[in-house]
Amino acid sequence: MSPKPSSLNGKIALVTGASRGIGRAIAQRFAAEGATVVVSARTLQPATGLQGSLQETVELITQAGGRAIALAADLEVPAERDSLVARAAAAAGGLDILVNNAGYAEYSTVEHMPLAMYERTLEHYLRVPFVLSQAAIALMRARGAGWILNLGSVTALPPRPANDFDRLGGVTVYAAAKAAINRFTQGLAAELEADNIAVNSVGPSTAIRTPGGGRYIPEDYPTEPVEYLVETALALCRLPARERTGLVTHSLHFPMVHQLPVYTLDGRERLPAPQIPAWAHPEIDAEGW
């Protein structure tokens, strides 16, 4: 049976990094639930050598009956980053939901990481969510409610013994930034709960193969479908802050413990219940606390 596509009716969402991968998938699912979705990324139109564009994302959403608005922005350019939230609200008529998804993962061991790579990592995964969240607060407060969702990562959890990825994969700085964004999520949630603005985080329980991050995942590594993370994202952007805020969740664990039905990106077909694989990190908190 198809779900009733009404849980985000009348809501306006800004999703960064929405030209492909997880950002595009979240935008599609939110639009299927009735939201007007402002999709942002650097690439507006298809270009040789690049996977994905905002134009393609908008076409996918409109063909499915949804509404989307494309706003190109390079979040490494301060003027474009600092004006994005205001531009999105002006284009769509307000802002209810902000999804801080954009980022470009670069891995290197600490010993060999160039300072420019270190600074880009912190720029993408700490400064940008801070700036966009800060800009969104007054807009959401004026509407009486809001939702901020940050993209986390299982790498934020402590390294596991005998794990070659943690020893050799160069993930330390990226993981530290993701651990910081989780703490930022929890702190901002406390600051904004009285304003009825929910702040939560979601990351994959294992790994999701995307155009941007797939180069770091071995070909034979069993990845998970993006739909489970997307359904978790939807669940974190629909209840008032007094009911659900300050959570650091993971894509398979959260819908499993809450028995959330998971649907395809168009919201029409129900998928199998999530199963936690044996290789998932043993310290994941299924409740998100």
C-alpha cells in the first residue's frame, strides 16, 4: 500500500549537495512527501566529466509530481555560502527544513595530509553547517518551528581494533569533523528546543556508495541502499522539537528500533525492514542518544 504523501505538505526544505548521491535522494523523498525542495550544489547543468546536476535533480522531482527549485552555490566561496539560506527563503517563500548534506571527503593520514586538505575538511563539515544553521534560525523561529538535519558518519565512533580502514585509510581528520558535527547537533538542539526548532543528525550504519565517496569503498564491500538513511532523515524532520531533537542516528538502526516503514524515493513502494549486518560498528546507539 502506498503511503499518504502529506507529512511535509506546505513545508519548504533546503538540501545542500543535492545534485547527486544522498542529497539528491533526500530531496526526492521530501518532495514525494509534499515539500517544496530548494536543491543546491555547485553544478547547475550537466557537464562533461561531472556526475549529477541540479537540473537533473529538479527533473526527477518534477517528473514524479513534486516541486523543486535549483539554486547553484559553491559553498567554498564565502559570498555564495553566506547568502544561500536567504536566497532559498526568498525563492521559495520561507524555510522550514535545512539539510546540511554537502561535503567532499578527502582522506589522508595525519602525517601526510596537506594543510589545505585539512582546512577544506573543516570548512565543508564544520564551518558550512555552522553558517547555514545560523542563517536559518531566525527564519525558522519566525515560522514557529523548524528542523535542521546534519549528515553524520559512523567514522565518528571510536576506531575498532584490527581495522585496516582506521589504521591505513586516512580517515582520522574527516572522522574528527564528523564527531564534532554530532556534538554541534546535540548542543544546538539544546539551544533551540524552546524555539521548537529540532536539530538532529543521521549517518549511514555501514556505508552508502555515492558518486562522491565511492572511490574510498572497495568494490567488494557490501554497501547499504540509500533509502534507509533517507527514511530516517524524513522521520527526523517531521515531529516537533519537544518530541524528537538532539539525536545522532544511523540509517539502519533507527528505523529498526522504531519500526519505521521504509519506502522507495517516490514514496510508493515499501521496502523490506532493515537488517543490521554483522560488520556494523558495535557501539552504534540504535535510539540515537
